[in-house]
Amino acid sequence: MPKYSSSEIRNMALVGAGGSGKTTILEEMLLAAGAIGRAGRVEDGNTIGDYEDLEKEFHHSLDSALVHFDFGGAHFNVLDTPGVPDFLGRTFTALSAVETVVVVVDAAAGIETVTRRVMKAAKDHGRPRMILVNKIDNASGLDTLVSDLQETFGGVCRPINLPTDGGKAVIDCLQTTDGASDLGDIASFHTGIVDQIVETDEALMEQYLEQGEVSPEQLKDPFKAALRQGHLIPICFASARESVGIKEFMQIVADLCPNPAEGNPLTLAFTTNGEPTTMTLDCDSAKPALAHVFRVTSDPYVGKLCVFRVHHGEIGAGDQLQIDDVSRPVRIAHVFKLQGKSHTEADRIIAGDIGAVAKVEELSFGSIMHAAAVGDAPRLQCPPTPKPMFGLAIEGTSKGAETKMGEALSKLVAEDPSLEIERVKATGETVMRGLGEQHLRIKLRLLKDRYGVEVSTRPPRVAYKETITAKAEGHHRHKKQTGGAGQFGEVYLRVEPIDSRSEGADEAVNGLIFEDATFGGSIPRQFMPAVEKGIRRVMHEGAIAGYPLQDIKVSVYDGKHHPVDSKEVAFMAAGRKAFVDAVQKAKPVLLEPFVDLEITVPASFIGDISSDMSGRRGRIQGTEMLAGDQAVIRAEAPLSELMSYASQLKSITGGAGSYAMEYSHDERTPPNVQAEVIKAYKPKDDD
Ligand SMILES: Nc1nc2c(ncn2[C@@H]2O[C@H](COP(=O)(O)OP(=O)(O)O)[C@@H](O)[C@H]2O)c(=O)[nH]1
Ligand SMILES: [Mg+2]
């Protein structure tokens, strides 16, 4: 058994913009706790957090790293996460493994787009939050930053300590009632945070109003309650480079942040006999073991390594556990505690703790490991990870590479929630999708370095879709006479557009409702499946430009057959061609994917951004001024026009802008674009 108990555990994730100092803070924490003898530097590539070769090369974190140490009477598990927008997928999934989310803000850079995104994700996911303002050695105007934070994230943001001595130290303002700091008198900050805390506890509030003070001990529980309710977001100050404020921050976490039983519990969703059910994960060590996998990596020595958080019971070597809803148990050979890239074998991983298992091929991202049955399809209710939008068509450079590529790609996908591989039928391409250009560049490097697979890449063809906008009728008579036996089938049908959410629309073929409206046996029953098969093929292959069709109702209302020559293949061909005939008359249109964009720039660039957006067929939806003379512009635009937006934004703003985009909806392409796409399409006729 470990030397610590569940109630001594403090799980936290360091999140925030790239370059704000998370990896350096982690290093300083390890040093302060005596877990390492000397702090490494991100620039030197010798930190515990950035240990992968590519991280050392790029000098920033690409994946979350996990460390543990004991400090101030607590056992810490700390996740260092990537802050670059392209790698936020694995930052979001780390949130479900911890009680406290610590958002690191660079004192000089202030509030960045990523700061806002992670603050929101943590809030939406009900995680208690703290803000750690780092690099106070390198900043002026910290008082403005505090008011910017309060303006942006609410008056619930309150300093719990303050820089003093010109940023050479920090001084507590929760227990300290007066004195001086770099930001002015401590008294008003003290009142600010205590007011915020006592508001969660009426009795304490009364005492406070009557006696003017409450003891630090009395504040502990209400402090945790305020964190849980999002009624308090404490702000700490630090300089990781100068080792200022780190121990103080750690002591605050040890003393005041929730242990696994005190945080906001997560919910497990599953079904029993088809009925949706939920279970609250309350960190009960007496319940049968239950854990979830939130990180999957490939370790060069131990192979597939899955990091899990235990919610109930405990997990140790020799345990038999079920994975998801597969009832055949898997035997756990060893469990580990991780320290960056190194792992030490542990005896048992107790409730609330974080550990790892190696070489369990059945596990993947989000898997639930459990000792007792928990119903079907158990799933943790987690914050949605950013949807991959940026795509590259890839192709193996040699014949053997194609098969190797398939295997390697599925391994990469198993590790990264924001990576998708799609084999696009419409275009015949294998498309790798991620959060941005840099994200995919790293994956290509891994393909080559780790799996020895070289691929060529090009921009993917836009994933258009086809649909119809009017009702129409179609007809085809298929007749062939080759020597003796002939082929004969004739089909009349109607098509009409439907809403994709119509009842009965078959999702597997993009919303098709097929109806047999014939009577009198004009098409014998046994041939109807062949007619439908022909139609489904067109749904996949498209009728006007080679892209999948969607949202159509088809009614076959008449036809003819021949007692000898009617065959399935004849009706399939007749159904297919009658359907193409009808679609072409039904005012067909091409749809293209649109995305929602959130562009953050210094306010002076609003005009330039807007005019560039309209050149890309984009529409500005609103502009909002932010603290610190920044603005957020919200827009929607076709994905096809945004292939090189990252570099365009960089050149407009000189690197001061950032953006996030997410799939929004499909929209009709303008007539000129549609005409061009259709012109480029050469249908193959194969019968
Ligand atoms: N001046 C100053 N620089 C710092 C401080 N903390 C980190 N840095 C530097 O900021 C850069 C980014 O740090 P890193 O830890 O990689 O940030 P991360 O991307 O948030 O993990 C590195 O060059 C660090 O040396 C600090 O407190 N003061
Ligand atoms: Mg980092």
C-alpha cells in the first residue's frame, strides 16, 4: 500500500497558453518537493515535463506529462499539459482526471485566447479553478492584470497572495490582515477574498459581520465549497524562473484545495436494459474498483502505456478487470506511478489516485476499467474535445508503406482524441484530420521516426455533399440482350428533399428514406432490395459531382418486369439510373462545410480581419472588446477558404492574433463554385 491515503491526494492540472511557464513551474515544484536535485530548463530539453524527443526539439509540450511528489502533508499528482492550440485535445481530456485546474497566466502576455478557452472548458466541466500568474519577475502593471482577470472571468477572481519586494517574494493575504505589497495595502485584498469565501456559509458570514474576523481554520471548508461552486477563483503569483512563490502555491494546494472526495464528482453514464442510467463517482474506496483511462501513449520500452484515474476501490497487480462492456476480464500484470518518462512499479493505486498500466491492448482513450458489472456502454461524461478540422490527404510512398501506414495510423489515433483518419469515399483519399498544421506535422514526423512510414501529403479535396431542393420523378428501363439470356428491369420513382432529422431517415446513408409504393406486383417483391441497393449506391457515390448525397426520400411507384430476363442486377441498374435521373431533375445542389471562427486580435486589427474575412466568403457575426485592448471577432466561413488561415492571420497581425475554429454546419455552395466542381466530375459508367 502507498504511504498516503486518499484524503491526502491532490490532483491538479497545469493548463494555460503555450509559453506561460507550466513546464518550468512543474520542474520547480519537483525541486521544492525534493523529488529532483536540480531543475532542468525547457530550452535545454532536460525537464521532466517535456521528455519526448519532439518536445525537446520544439521546446514546448505536445502531450500531457504526469508527475507525483509529496509536499506539505499531501501527495500531489500534477499533469503538465500542452498550451499550444494545436495540441489542446489532450489538455481537455486531462481535466476529467483532476479536482483542481490551475490556469497559468504569463504576467507579461496577460489573458490569451487559450487562457479563455481553458477557463471555459474547466468551468463547463465543473472543475474548481485557480489562476497562477507566472513570470512576475518580467512584468509591470500587475494591478491592471488583476482587474483584467476580474473583468474577464468575474469578481470571483481574488488574489490569495500578492507580489512583494519588487516581485522577489510573495506575501499571503488570506490570513495576513494588513501590511504592504507591490499592489498596495494588503487589507483590501484580504477583505476581498474573505468576503468571497464567507458568502458560501451563512453562519460564518454572520460571525464575520459581527466580529469582523474569522479564524483561518474556519475558512477551510467554506474555501473548498467556494471553489466547487465557482464562487472563488484564487489568484496566486509566482516566478518559476526565480523560484518565487512556488512553495507558497504548493502549500495553498495542500492546505486548501479539494482532495478526491471533496471535489466535484464526475458522473458515469451507461445503459441497463437499454435504459440510460448514471452513477456518481464519489471516490469511495470500499466500492468495487472503477477507473477511467485519460491518456494513452507509446513508450519505447514498455509499449502501449495507459494512464488511468481510480474513482472507486483500488487497482493493483494481479487484479482481473473488465474493460468497458466486454465481460471477459483482463488481468492486470503491473501498475505504475509515472514521473515524466520514467515509471516505477507500484503496489496498488488507491481511490482518487492516478496510475498507469502497460501493454493492455484492449484499453483505449476513455475506456472504463471495472471490477464489478456497471451496465452497457459505460462512458464518463467529459468535456467535448476540440473537433479536428484541419485535414491533409496522405498516401504511402511505396506499396508496402500503405499497409504499414494503416497500422501506424490506428496507433496514433488511439493516443490522441483530436486526431481522426477518414477514408473519404467521395474523393478516394485517406485524410488525416487534426487541430492545425503543426499538429499534423508532428504526426507525420512520428509516422516516420517511430514507425518508419513515409507518406506524401497534399491538401484534401473539399468534402462536399450533394442534396436536392425540389421534388422530381425519374425513370429507367434497363434492357440488355447478350446472346441467349437477357437482362430486363424497369423502374419509376419519385424523390423529395427531407429534413435530415426526419423520423425514419437512415443515418448510415446520410438520411435516406426508401419507400416501396408499387402495387399490383409491377416490380416483384424479391427484386425490391436490388432496386434499393442501386439507390443506396448512388447515395454513397453521388449523382452530379461524385460526392455523397443526403436527406432524400425515394418512393418507387411503378415498374415492369419480364418473366425470364428479370434479374437482380437488372433492377439494381434500373434503380440506380432512375435515381440519378430523378436527382438531376430535382434541382440538385452541392453543400460545403462551414466553420465557426473565434479570432482574437489587438483591437486595431478589427478592420483588416473583417475585410480579409469577406474575401473568403466569411460573415462577421459579432465583435467583442476584451480587457487589455484586445477584441474577439466571431465569424462563420467555408472551410475550403481557410486552408492557410494560420499564416494569413500571422501576416496581418504580425503574430499577435490567434484563432479557434469548429465545424458549424453545411451550406450551399455559390452557383459558380458548384458549376466548376460539377464540370470537373467525370462519372464512370460501368454496365
Ligand atoms: N522571465 C521568466 N521566464 C519564465 C518563467 N517561467 C518560465 N519562463 C520561460 O518561459 C518560456 C516558456 O516556459 P515553459 O515552461 O516551456 O512554458 P509552457 O509552454 O507553459 O510549458 C521558457 O523560455 C521559460 O524559461 C518566469 O517565471 N520568468
Ligand atoms: Mg510546457
